[in-house]
Amino acid sequence: MSGLGTGFDPIGIVIDWLDACRERRLEDLLALYADQATLDCCSGERFIERSGLLRYWPGKLRGATEAAFELDEVLPEQECVRLDYRDYDGSTVSTKFWFDAQGGITSTSRAQERQS
């Protein structure tokens, strides 16, 4: 996914997402998501739209460790962007991001923890 011709920079949005998480800026984080966004966890849980995101994110941001939300790698893939980073608890994870035409995050899918 290149971002060329899309009118937005998908990697830049993922970095903004990571910065909002790192700085515990819930409103800025939520503003990056499209209205109908879904968040899928590796546990099988799904959080839908703003109400679902509001159930998921506040506790994660409040409980974040010192090592949380550190960037390991960000990679464009064919239809999404993959972010390898430290989750709220410091574990290493990968999350994939998909976007709408306006650059809103439509879906995130967190994969199982990666080996450090």
C-alpha cells in the first residue's frame, strides 16, 4: 500500500496512532478511526464503532507500562499497513491497519504476540 493517489499517508496515520497511544491522548486516538471502525483482538474479541473503542482504549491507555507503544517496525503491505510495536503491557505485537478513502482507520487486527 503506497498511499500514492489516495490523498493521505497511511504510514503517517499509523505513526500518529502510535504517538496518540504513547502520549495517552484518547480523543486524538479515537479521531483517527472511521465512524464504522472495528478493532479485532487476538483474544477473539471485536470492538465496533466509537462505543466499542471507548470500551477498549481507556483501560489500555491508563494501564500502559513505561515500555508501551514503542515502535519496532512499520511496513506497508498490499492492502494495509503492519505495525510491529510494544503493546500497552510492553509485549511485542503486530497490528494491521486498513483505511477508508479519507484516511480514517476502518479496521485494526492485532495478531498474536511476536517473539522478541
